[in-house]
Amino acid sequence: MRERVAIVEGVRTPFCKAMGVFRDLEADDLGAFSIRELIQRVPFSPDEFNEVIIGNVMCPSHAYNVGRVMAVKGGVPDHVPAITVSRNCASGMEALVIAAQRIELGLGDTYIAGGSESMSHVPILYNDRARNWLFKLQKAKSFGQMLALFAKFRPSFLKPVIPAIADPLCGKTMGQTAEILSRDFGITREEQDQFAMNSQKRAFKATEEGIMADELHPVPSPKTGKMQLVDDGVRGDQTLEQLLKLRPVFEKLTGTVTAGNSSQVTDGAAMLAVMKESKAKSLGLKPLGYLTAYSYVGLDPARMGLGPAFAIAKLLRETGMKLKDFELFEINEAFAAQVLAVRAALASEKFCLEKLSADGAIGELDLERLNVNGGAIALGHPLGGSGARIVLTLLKELKRRGQHRGIASMCVGGGQGEAVALEVD
């Protein structure tokens, strides 16, 4: 990158459990609330934005370019274009990277980048027989034809098709891919549950101390009739004993991955205002931080959780930097087993030599510098929004600690990984 990309501001909604307080809000509603708040916080006109770039995975049926819908609903002027992008779980991070690439190419200098997801509104489909019947009913031209079709209706037509969060390339759910990694790297159930408990404790502490409030904005909940102020999946009283009692979800007899050591299914949005560094300086702005490098990779879909290891290795290789050059790390907690596998892979000389094109072990991620305010196990994982959320969380924590560099990274269903290097002056 010839010039750093400034992230001048960022906000997010509370992350709340699916079918809970945000169940009556769609992805475009949540995203619009965050965009509107972001516009209020930046000290320049929304006319300055060249484009809005939004990550979203489960595109709502009423808003196919949902990024455009939430942009206009959020107060962005009509003349500012908007697109929706998807790199599965890294979609919010991909939106940031695309904005950076647009700036590098000289296509613009000011963008909104982020993501939004309503897991409460996962599409539920009719089965093929019902779809064909409905199509024929729509085409019927006479009462007799309609009557004949109604005679062919069967109650089985009403059986819904609920999409599984599974990978069509390897035929496994994300949880099953985490089980593979737990076996590959010998990660025990106890290690996973301890990691999960630490995530909950850290997120609870950050909430109690007001750290999370620094990145949150309130959202009205139609369900409660009140403003939602905090993430509602955080369990400050979580104990290891409680976690150990939970049964495996994805491999019931021999598995180690449970609901307690997996990310929560969540609704939420996160937005970033992104600007060319020189423009930010000309306006006298003090950015949260800067994007200095990025990488994305492909890998075995059945081991998609290792995406951060591959992406971080590529990032370091292309920048000539070392793991020790970075003070803090955010790796999205899709599963405790997945994050611990990434950590084991980066510390393994054999794995780094054979799989990551490295000269030896890349290094050991210090758990005291990883996800220091908790992660998706406690906060939740609204697919399209998490990538922007971990960038925002990392920048604010670097600034809070007076530290300089961090890496944020995501694993991606389908066998991909993405990582960004961030700096704070």
C-alpha cells in the first residue's frame, strides 16, 4: 500500500442473540442504525462519501442489494452509490479491504465500510414440490385449473427447508470442521471450555468497565419497547463446571465442540468511516488508526478454521514483518477449537514449513494479547458484521493501551482466510 488508509471513526450495534430483542429488525434496519450513528459522529458532510460498501451473507429476500437499502435508510445521500459484498464470515472485513483498494486505485478517498446480519431472519424455504405447485397455481388461468391444483395439494408441501450452515464444498457444517481441527492438533475439550470461559470473563469485564460502551451505540428494540444498550450474550457468571456439562453438538458420541465453546448466533452491525490518510490529515482529523496491509487466502474447505494461520503467514511474508512486531491480535472466535488450532499451527515448525511457506515456526500467539476483551463466543457472530467489529475493537484497544500495531483475522466458510494489519499513531 502506497499510503495508509485511515479509519477515522467506527461504531456498532449491540450484538444480541438471534430471535431475541432484535428479532423484529432486519439486516438493513440494523445496518441503517449504525450508518446513521456513524454519520453523526464524523465531522464532515455525508456528501463526502464516495461509496458505501457493506458485507452481508444471508441476503434478505426483500432487499437483494441490502447495502444500498441500509445506506439510504441510514441517511447517506441518494447520489452516493452502495454495494453489498460477501466473503462469508469475513464479509465485513472484506468491505474494508475493498474500500482500501478503491483508495489505492485513486477511485475515491472517503468510504463507509462495514457489515450487518440478522441471524433471526435466516431464510426458510419451501421444498421443491411446494415450489412447483405454487408456480403452477400462479399460472392457472381458470377456476377449473385452480380447483384441480388444490386437489393435488398435500400437507407435506408445508414442510420447510431450513438452510444448514454447511459447506457445499466439503459437505460439513462449520462445527464439524472445528471437530476436525480439534483432532488434527490434539485440542482437548477442557482446553476449549477454558478458552470459552476466558472469553466470557473478558467480555463481562470489558462491559462492566465501560470498554465496550466506547464502540457501541443504542438501538431501539421493538420487542422490549426500550433502547438496547449492551451485548446480551455475555455470561459473567460462566463457570468451567457448567461448560463441561454441555453435550457435544456436531459429533454427539466423540465430539468436543459444544454450544458453550462455539460462537453465538447473533444479530448485529458494525460500520467504519474510511479515508485516504492525506485527506484525513488535511481535514485535521485524528483517526482511530490505519490499515497498512491485508491478505486473503484459500485452503482446504474441511479445515476452513485454519484460515487465519494461512492469512497471517501471507501477511507477514508480504510485509517482511514478524509476529513479535505486533502487540495485540483479534481472531474471530467461530469456535474455541478453531482459534486454538490457529495458535497451534503458527507455533508448529512442521506445519509452517509444510503448509505456510515459512522458514520455520512463525511464532506463538500469547493468549494474554489475543482477544483481550473477549470474542464471538461471548459477544456473538453476526456473520456479515464480525469482520468490521474486530477491526474496531482492536483499534480502540490499541489506542487505549498506547500500543502501535495489531492484526485482525477471520476464518471463512468454504476454505478461506483474511487478515489485516492495523496501526495506531
